[in-house]
Amino acid sequence: MQLKTKRIIINISIAVLGLIVIGNICFQLYRIPTTSMVPSLMPGDYIFANRLVYGLRIPFTHKRILQMQKPRRGDIAVFRAPGEGRKVYVKRLIATGGERVQLLEGNIYINGKEIVEPAIARNYYYNQGTYGTGQDGAVVPDKAYFFLGDNSISSADSRFWGFASEDDVIGKAIFIWWPPARISMIE
């Protein structure tokens, strides 16, 4: 009887450890520290980011495995910004490689057409910074993305530090899990 109990405890321990490891590979938890994504995300929100949706990056390579989709305009993504070391940002994806992005009078234009998607168009984007704010806008390099905070007046984003490499994209923000009053899927 004692041997059977030991086996059960060992099997349960292995299963729990496996779930923890798989959970850490597939999902990452983040806390929102600033107002840069208000009204979508509030300071103090805790979110889950799905690391599998854009694919897991194989260390020391530029390859991804298990990719379900490419990042799309309007997604709220978790990524490392250029020149910021290991610092992680959570912002909305606005433009992808090859697209010309331009901010004019609070609106965003991609390849000369105003963006009307509600999650993007509901925000006023201040024409500040170096990238995308001039008369000609900026062309996003291949394998790179242009990110903006929904609350652009208080957001350090692609307007200031440029384009984020696709290698620096960690995952898609999918769910607010804390505080309880804000538990919801992220749009």
C-alpha cells in the first residue's frame, strides 16, 4: 500500500510540474504599469499573453514554431522595443512590413487610407515623435512592426523608438485576469 501511495504522489507531482512548464511556455503573465493603453488596459491590470499564437521563437535563431497566425493590425501585442534591452512593452499593432504609416490630425493612415477599425479609430493619436509623424509618414521595414499606445499622449511607442522586429514579438495579449472587476477578453 505504501508503494502505491508513493507512485500516486510521484505521478501527480510529475503532472503538476508538466502543467507548470507547459503553462510557462504557452502563456506569460504581465502587469500594466502605465496609462499608455487606456482605455483598453488600465494601470494595475494583470494580463495573460498567449506566446503560441504568433509562434514560439527558437532561441539563437530567427525561426518560429507552432505559429497559428501572424500579428495583425489591431492586435495588442507584447514585445521588446528596439534599444530598450529586456524591457517589455504592451501596445497595439498599427502597421506591418512594407506599409506606409502616417499620423495626421489624430488619425492613422496606412498607404494613404484612413484606418476605420473601431479599436484603432476611437483613439486620438498625437503627431509627436520621429517616426510616422512627418508629411510623408514612414515605411515599415520588412519583418518589422509599428506599435502605438491607445493613449498616445502618455505612450512611448514606435513614434519615438521606431520599428519593432518580428523577432522581438513575444505574444498576443488575450485576457485581463486581475482585478476581478476588469476580468475580460482583450479586444
